[in-house]
Amino acid sequence: TLTDVSSLKENWWGASGQMKMVSSITLPELYKMKSVKEVTFMKIDTEGCEYEIISQIKKLETFQIPIVLQFEYGGGCEKKTKKGGWDEEYFMSTIKSLEVLAELGYRSGLIFENASDNPKYFEFDVSLVFDSLFMDNFVWGNIIAFKEVKPELTQLISKKIRK
């Protein structure tokens, strides 16, 4: 059992099978409770529950949508095995998360894959098949989505990472 991959999903690849009740609130409730007006950056790493949170962003006011959003994908093994974080349920959640971000007007993104030295830049586009962003040897990583296309920013990030 891996203690750092606890999840609300009992079938998550790293879950121990031990259950504990926890209280939770929705993202809109959190924004209201904390009087959140705007968010520049949001990171979501919830061990298989990223889509459940990302889908709630649609319920926020336009000005409350994060300008930059980062979330984790995959985990446990390579994509080609279709197990762990690449199981159909979890991989489709990653794809659905990207579709929601496209609907919300996110324009570009970077994929930081653990199995690769170079981040992969992409632009959200209606013709983009999100499945094609993930190679068979991918294991896990993070996607950073930007509301605005800022090639100079993504190029700067890429250059710093390569060094």
C-alpha cells in the first residue's frame, strides 16, 4: 500500500482498501465560504478525482475561473497497460477534464510527463483529439492549462525545464 496515493475512489490503483469517512464540500461552496473573487492558479491532485472537481468549475462565475489550472493524470504503470491511472474510467476522466477546459475557453496547455524530458505544448482546438496527446509509454504527469495563448510563456517554461 502506498500512503501518498489515498483516494476517494476505492478502486484507485494505490488505495489500501481501508475506508475512512471524510467531510467534503463542492468547489462553488468553497468559493462562497472563503469569498473567493478570482483565482490566478489552481492545482488539483486528488488521486483519481480530478474530473469531479474540474467539472464543477463550470458552475463558477466567469471571473472566478482560474487563469492557469494544473492537474495530474495517469499513474501506477504505462498507458499501454490500460491499468492503474490508465484504466478506462480514469483515462476517460482525464479526457473529459480536457473537454471541460476547452468548453470553458482554455486556449493552450503543457503536458509534463514523467517519462519524457520535454514538456509537450498544445492548443485547445475543436478538432484536437485529446487521446492523441498521450503516448503509450506515458506513466504519469501534470497538465497545465492556460486561459490565454501565451507562447512566449510556454516557451520560457520549456527552456527552463530542459536546462
